[in-house]
Amino acid sequence: MNWLIVERYENWRADKANNFSFFGVPKRKVKLAQEIKKGDTLITYVSLGFSSFADLREVTSDSLIDIHEKHQYDDIFQSGIATRAIEVLDEDNWVPIKEGLLDSLSITKGKKNWGNTMYNPIKKLSEDDAALLISSILTRVKK
């Protein structure tokens, strides 16, 4: 299964500082996050001022982890999804959603207020959307 995770830049930087070993989950999304399983792929979208896809992560546990004392997020999250980085793009190489993806992704295609869709911190992706985003990120990986 493939999932879109959305976070602010400050939180992405906290994830980077923690070697992308987890993603903090807001209380209101714990039930949805419990559907995420080991081996699933997370595609990270950095919102607010960036509107870009930044990395791919693999989920490393079937259970949520306790993180309330292990992070520097701008909010306090009690739970997190255990992850490992698959690919992390350099910040100057992120994939902007406005560069051909808005009209290609089923989650944003034809939506005037597509930003509302990208506000949700966890969203299940269709296979087609996931394949497009994974391909877009992997083509930006510096060799």
C-alpha cells in the first residue's frame, strides 16, 4: 500500500534530523495511521511555501510507536509511524506539485481548491498516483 504524508517544512527538518526513523501522527489521525503496515511506502509532501514532494520512506513496523519525547516537531505528537528512508531528495531538487502533477494526480485533478486535499496529513493513494509520484521522485535522484 502507498500513502501520502503531508508535513510542514519544520517537521520535515525534524524528521531529517532523526534520520527519517519516524513520522509523527496527530491524535485525530491515529486510527487511520493504524491501517499502515510494515512494508508500505510513504510519499512525503512538504506543504506551506514548498508544495513539493521530498522523499520516499518505507514503514518498518506494523504498530505505531511512542515518540512524545523523541522529536522536535512544531506540535506534540504522542504516536508515530516507524520508517526508514528509501530516497531523500536534496531540497533544491524536490518535485513541485505544480510542475505537471496537479492535472495528473487523481487526488488533485480538476480541483480548484487542490490545496485542501494536500492539507490532510495522511492519505491512501491509488496505485496510479503512487506510481507517478514514485517515478517523479526517482527521476530527480542525483546519481
